[in-house]
Amino acid sequence: MEGGHVGDMRCDRRREQSLELLTNEHARSNDALALKPDLTQEELARRPKNFYTRALGMREEVKVDIRSEVVQTGDIFLLCSDGLSGMI
């Protein structure tokens, strides 16, 4: 399976007894973690929340993350958007 993703929608996969996050939100805090993985929770808390660096409609062209995964029998995918992910 191949899929694309941009913005704040997230996708998790439940396989057997584990839950794995397959996407990363295109938020300023995640971009900061990618550049400096050792940021503390305090440093992250000081960053603006819900400030997205990529989303549909922000620009004429947007970079889309593409990911390929092998789907196994029994896999369950959970797509979360618009606040649902914060509740889980």
C-alpha cells in the first residue's frame, strides 16, 4: 500500500498487539524535533501549538510525504483529524 499525507491528519496502524504512528504532523514542533531530537518537554511546551508548516491550500504547491507499507491480514488503520488525535 502507498499513501500520501500533508498537514495535521495522522494515521496509526494496529498490528497484533501494538499501535504504530505512521505519519508525523507537519507542525513547527515536529520540525524542531527533527532538527534537534534532544529538545526537552519544557522547550517543546514553549513552542506555538497548532502552527502547521505544511497543509493543503497554504501554497499553490505543497510537499506531500509518501510512504509505502506492506499490509498484513488483520492490520487496522486509524485516521485521525480535527482534534480526534489529541483525545487518544
